[in-house]
Amino acid sequence: MTLLAAERLFKKFDDQIILNDVSFTVQSRDRIGLVGRNGSGKTTLFEIMTGSMDLDRGSIVRSKSCRIDYIEQEKTEHLESTVFDFVAAARGDLLNMRRDIEALEHELQLHPHDTVSLDRLGQLQSHFEGEGGFNFENEVKIILEGLGFPVERHRDRIKSFSGGEKNRAGLARALAGNGNLLLLDEPTNHLDIESTRWLEEYLSSLERSYIIVSHDRAFLTAAVNRVWEISNGKIDSYTGGFEQFLNERQQRRQLQQHHYEHQQAEIKRIEEFVRRNMAGQKTKQAQSKLKYLNRIKRIQAPKSERQPDAIRLHSSGRSFAHVLSVEGVSLAWGTDEVVRDITFDIYRGDKVGLIGQNGSGKSTILKALVGEISPVRGEIRLGANVDVAYFDQELVDLDLDITVLNSIWEVDPMVEIGKMRSFLARFGFTGEDCFKRVSTLSGGEKTKLSLARLLYHPANLIIFDEPTNNLDLDTREALEKALQEYDGSCLVVSHDRYFLDHVVDKILYINNAELETFNGNYSYFKEKTSGQAPVVKVKSSERKQEYLTFKEKSKQRARLKKDLKATHKRIAAMEAELERTINDLQENIPKTDWEKLDETIRRKKELEDNLMQAYHDLERLEEIELD
């Protein structure tokens, strides 16, 4: 049965065409993976399907039975609700029926012989049972626990949760709904590996249709039986699972390339014939062939958006063999110990994955390694000649009010524009993309920009906190290849099983505040721990609030560190320019060139004023104290 049909959809923003004459249908029991480059229009398509965004042209027809469940992005109006009530509200029909049943039961206690109310109660109870009402609360509990919310937290209010937890609550609400078409936008971004595997199994048990935007290859392989690829305003549909899509897409592109090259060769041959014979004995034949050229339907080159250049990671040079030593370290936020007595080493060339459940302390460990928090006990030592670069999943280094180009210029103010734009092209920012404001970028584009800033300067130890969140397939593969070829060391927190399998050679597993080392990739870890259930550490509401306060202060420290670093670089760049300007005035500019002298003197005054302001900014930042 057809649930939804789209006919010749057209949508553009400014001069960018997002959907161009796109048509498709969604059938019952379809399990579709929607893939495409960051910024290609996947979320826009969802908003059009739900009716929250208007089309420029075209139409979407939903069958009478089509009911769509979509993850809510904005939860401000629900902040006072408990997470259980927020998720249960997805079935407002059941909640209303239950209230009616309770009202009738109360009425019958007062008037036990009211046959009308008795009949109505019987009908309501029958309908309530048929809609799964008696089992619904248990279903909500199953969903919440599967997505990492222990029973002890089901009555906590939404406002007490972190941003990632709110997104998981939104996913839970969508799963609990009674729609027959489920739209999920990057559902695994805030899930740990155990919750992702639970979601795969849960989706396989549903009789509902769903469309999933995701770039998690292991998840897509397990969850979908069709793939839509959105590219250049079009949607190509592939029947079969995700692995079949990858193979068929390659075959389609090769076949189209063959037909394109063959037609181009034939066009070139005919054009040459026309050029040579338009003014000779074969003029009529030439004119006939020219008309043929004007009529034929040109085959387009294989349509793939411009691929970014390969990401390259440059080491800052060879460090000593022992890169990092963590010995007997315990970390805490407030009075709650997050990890205790952990010990591990990283040596030159090691590629290490750090995994564990959400809230197990992975990000806390990374912040300790880069000096943002101090151990309660134990010691962290960096080896000699080790230069550290740190990618924070919160993207606190991005200034949303500047352009992409200026964001990169922050890390190297003196570089010339051609080199900077060439560097940005490696991360998919070409043409006018460089002049977009950071605030207008998609989540994946912001991640790519943050990666670009991180990787601009060489380092021989790179620490990543969830680097693949929101990244499209092409960029994930480019980052994987770059890390495989990188001759430095890296430590990666990730829940992407495919990424961990193809990048790391050692797994550090945090469970119940303790750390265990596995000398292999994720598949090796999975084999060694098969059948072992992770220990769930439940935080009370008070402990959770302590953690959220700690996390917010940690973000503030990271922002302060970023601002201090940027201000020092700004001062150094201006001082260098001021020195050159003074030298020009004293040595290089002829005393008779009044126009050049006047311009340089004004620039010198401007630099001195800006330097004075920068030193005031630096003094203000250095006076900020964070407990």
C-alpha cells in the first residue's frame, strides 16, 4: 500500500537548488536509508514530507492512513515534563482514552446501575486494549531503557538532561508513537554502541515503514532494505540493503561514464566532419549532421557532487617512542568519581579507540589528557616532542558569526587567500561555500570545518571526541584513509563500529569506572566480550545535576582557552605587521611619496589602536577565573 507519493518536488534556497523535479513513493514496510553529502537537503526533505516546510513547486499526497512520526528538534515547551511523560505523550489518543475510562469508572462507582456508562466503558476498554493501551507504559519503559535511560531516571524532568540526552528522548518519543511512517534524522549520533545495537533490533521488529538519515554504515547495513541517495537536487533509488547500494552505485556510475565517453567521442567526430565539410562538396551532409547534433539528448557525466580532496594529516615530527603515559589516574566531577585507577600507554604510531556507555567517562578522560581538568590522583605524562591536537565534539572552537574562510584565517592570520581556499576545498568547501556564515552550515558542515581548523597545523598526537558525528559517507572514508596513512598517534572516542574496525588497532573499554585494554579493533573486542553485559552506573538526580554543572564549566574552560589562544595569535600577527609598517616608514618608502606615507601612517595608527584593544581583551580574559 502506498503511504505517501511525491510528484515533481522543487525547492531552492537563494540560488541553491535543493530538490529539482523529484518524484518518489513510500510503500508500507519500506525501510529506507537516506544518504547524501552534508548540506545536500536530507533534513529539508523530511521537513517537506511532514508539512513543516513549503515547496516552491510540486506536491506530496499522503494516504488517509498515513501517520508520520518525526523527532522533534525543539523541546522548550516540554522542559518541565518528566522524560517518561514526554515519551508517553506520543500516544495522546491512549492517554485520552485512559482518562475517559477513569472518569467512567468513577461515575459507575457513584451510579453502578447506569447501563449507558457501563456499555460505553466496555467499548472504551475494548478499543484501549486493541490499541495496546494496557501494555503501553511497559513499552515506553522498554524504549527508554534500550536508549540508555535507567528506570531510576524516568521521572526526572527534561530540563535536567544534557543536549544529547534530550535528543535521545526525542528519538524515544518517535519510536513510541503510533504512526506508520517513521522519519529518523541521524538517530545514532547520541547513542553508545549498546544502544545502537538495541535500536537495530527494535527497528527490525516493527511493522512500520521508516526512512532513516544516517551515515553509520554498520547501522544502515543492519536496518534498511532500500537506499535513496540525494545528490545535485535529485534522488536515486536503490533496491536492496546498504552493501548492495554501494556496489550498484559504483556499477551505475561506471556504466554512465562509459555511455558518456562514447557519446562525447561520437559528438567530437561529427563536429569535426561538420567543420571540414560545411563549405565543400558535402555541405548538405554537414548541415544534416549539424541538425542531428542539435536534436540528440546529451548524456550527462556521472552525477556526483564534487568530491573533496583527500584529507591529509601531517605529523609535526617524530616523537619519542613513549607518547603518553596514564598511571593510576582517577577522575571526578564534584564528589562523584567517574573513573578510578586507570592505567594505559600510547606509543608512537598507535591508533587507539576509547569506547564505553554514555556517561562512562570517555570525554572526561580526554579533557584530563589535554589539561582541562586535573586528576584526583595518579599521573598523566606526555612524552618528549609530543604535539597534541584535540577535537571536541561540542565544537566550542567555532565562532558562529563569522564566515567559513575567516574561521580558518583565525588559525593562521598571515596566510594568503589562495592557499587557504585550496585547503578548505579538501573538506568540501568550494566557491561560495567559503563565504557562508558558520551559523548557516549544517551539523556535518560544522564538524568538517572544526576538523579543518584542527588539522591545519601538524601534530603527532591527535585526540578525537566523536569526530564522525554528522559527517557524510565520503568525508568519513576520507578521514579513515587519512588516519590509516598518518604516521603519528591518535586516540579516538567513537561509537561508529565500522570506523573503529578500519582505523584503530587497540581498544580501551571503560565499564563501571574501570578500564580494560584489548589489542585489536572493534570486531576483536566484540569477539572477546561476547555475552558480557556492561555494568550500568545509575546517577541520582543530584549527581546528574553535579555532572551537568561540571560539563558546563568544562565548556567554559574550553572556550576561554580558545579565546586566549586566538587573542595571542591576533596580537602576534598585528605586532609583526606593525614592525613591518614601521620599517617601511623608516627605510622603504621614499620621503617624496606623500600618498604612500600618509596611507602607511594611518595603517600604523590603526594597528596601534587595535593592539591596545587586543591587550585589553587579553587582560580581561586572563582575569577570568573558573572554579
